[in-house]
Amino acid sequence: MASTPANTTEVIQLTVPSHFPIKLTPSNFSVWRRQVQSTLIGFNLLGFIDGSVKEPAAFNDSAHTIANSAHLVWYRQDQIIINALLVSCCDTIQPLIISTAKIANDAWQRLLVSYASATRGRIISLKAKLRKNPRGARSVTAYLNDMRSIADELALAQCPVSDEDIVVYVLTQLGDEYKSIMSVVRIRETPISLGELADILTDHERQLKEADDAHQSLMTSANITQRGSFGSRNQQPASIRRFRNNNNNGTANNRPNSPQGRTNRMGVVCKFCNFAGNETRVCRKLARFLKEHNVFPMQAASSYPSPTANSTIGSTSSWLFDTGASHHATPSVNPLQTFSEYTGPNEVRLGNDNSLQISHIGQSTIPTFASVLTLRNVLCVPKLQNNLVSISQLFKTNKVSVELFDSHFLVKELQTGTTQLRRTNINGVYYGPLSYEPTINTVRLSHAF
């Protein structure tokens, strides 16, 4: 479409604050150029900067005695456009136009030459970011907003990205917890829209959070229920009271019934069952509670089998805390509270360069004194012999520190320094407790949206 003024005798005034409110800076040329082009198209003046409106002859005769009024109108309009371009540029860019540009087309072409390469570099940078922008710890909503923002910037730079490409970039960088969704989207006959994908991902994120919250609530309620049921001696079952009475009678027959002995015993109160005269370290009620919830107290070295090449003690009783492991791993899905089939290409490489296949990936926990330690992205490797905890991954997921000693190790809360877990070093191996849940939730996703 030819860009010529609608009325050759009319000069259109341009007000920069109203028509060009965005000032040109070295980093926003694409947006500023779009603003200028849109405004000039609206006034039918785009030809002055793209060169389609040519400069009329200055005179109507060969003797140059009769001035051409059309040239005067063109010249006045052209200078108004140059002034608008000048005022809409920042101070560092204005000299570029003033020094050499005589007409609006010259000023425009010089700006294009100066900033086209910078814009191209910006496009390459945005495309690279779009391809390598993993979700990490961000929420699905925040991640999708970031990806949309990058796509919008590319569109403003006149390099739009299709919705189907954005969907691919998003799905390939969400993480292992969302691989099942990618598998379903891949077999769809029709492309999925960004809005529909956002709804599906948000709902899946909610389900993952509910599963994690349910697990945390289960551990907490188990402690509260057990402690509340036996908070006083009067509330204890009769069988327990009879056992303790018989035990006290037997003790009285075997040692002197001294007032000093009774005084020392009455000064001791179990911190678990609040029973006077009962020590916490020998409380049978506490021992039974820990056993029911698969929390094993620290035992002597003789109670653990010696780890050998064929030993599988880690796979059935404990987690092995390993400073050299890059990922958590387990030979069975039993310790996993949530899991899904692993469809990726990766394998577990051992120290002897042997590789083991991964069957599932999921989440587990380790009980502590006050709460639990969360193990995310636990790899299920059926041919593995032990349950392994990657200390480096433990740091990333939980705000804790680990201190290793000759006979034991401690897991402490990072901010307060409170000890959350204390376990034994057995023959050079650091063992941690294994936690099983009463149900295993397998992640499934319907193929129909």
C-alpha cells in the first residue's frame, strides 16, 4: 500500500508525549520501532521514513524561479517527523540523528543500521533462553508466565514463536514429576493450546502438593494420637499398668527398698508417656510406637550385619547416607510414597562403570525427631543392593546440614542448629531409618482431557 499524505497541502503535527511515549534506548529498539510505525501508519505518514514518499522538486521551472508548493509542504512535514524521532530518543542516541540525518528517511535508516544487529543478538538470546529455561523450584503459574513473557518479547522483535513450539519448550523443561503429562500430550491427535496446558499442569501441581501434604499430616497426626492416648497413667491400658506393677514388685524383692532409691526413681519422668519413675530410654510404649512407624532407634554395631558385596541390608532396613551419590536410589518401590514409571533415557552408573536400568521415579521420606526429611526424585533401580541417600540432594531439598563423626552422624536444621536425626556409623557405613507408608500412591494421568 502506498504511503502518501492524504492532503498534500496539510501538515500534520506530532506530539511526542502522546504519539511516541516510549523513548528509544539501546535495549528497546524493537518495541520503539513498532510504536513509531503504528503511529505513522495511522496518520498515513509512514512513507516519509521508509522512502516510499519521494521528495518533490523544489521548483516548478528549469530556471528555479517558481517555488513548488508541494515541496514546501513535504519539507515541513518531513522536518516535523525528524523532530518527533529526535525527541523520542534518549540523550545518548540523539547525536546519531543530528550529526548526519537531513531528512526523516536518512534518520530512520541510520537507526536501523545501528540497532538492527543489536536486535538480532537480542532475538538469539531470547530463543536460547526459551530452549534452556528449566522450571526448577518455581510454581507452574510463575514458570508459564515467564515462558509467555519470553515469547511476547520475541513477537515484539518480529520473530514470533508458535504456540505449539512453546508447548514443547514447556513440557521438556518441567521436570520428572510431569513426564506422564508429556507422554499423554504426545499421543494427542490435535495440538494442545497453551491455556489448556496451563489448566492441566496447574491441576497436576495441586495433586502433587495434596499428596505431599497428606504424607506430612500422617506423620504428625500419628505422633499426636499416640502421645495423647497415653498422656497420663490413668489412661493407660490395664495390661500395661499390671505389667509395671508386677515389674515393680519383682524389683522390690531383688534389691533393698531404701527411701533414697524411691526418691531417685520418683524424680524421673518419661518424656513420652509422662509416667513418673519410668525413664524415656527404656520406655516400652515408646519402643512399640517407633516400631509401628518403622522408626528404628540407634542400635549397637553387633545388631547390624556386616556389609559385604552380597549384602542387601540397605534394601530392607535402612538408608545408606552417601556423599558420593548424585541421586537418591532404591531397589524397590516400597519406600516410595508416590512414584511413576520412568521413561527417560538415563541410567545409573556405578563406580565400576557398570550401568543399571531405572524402572520408576518417586518420593520418599525419612522420619526425624521433630518432622521428616523429604527425598525427591528417588530413582528405583531394581538391581541395586542398597537404599542410597545422596547427601548433596538432601541439602537441596531440606534446609539441613550433615555432620559426620567416627561413630555416628548428625542431621541438623540449618538455621537453628537443632539436631533432627542421629544415627550410627557401622563398619564405616552411615545408616538412616527407613520409612514406609500404609499406602502407596502411584501417579496416573488420564489420556482424555
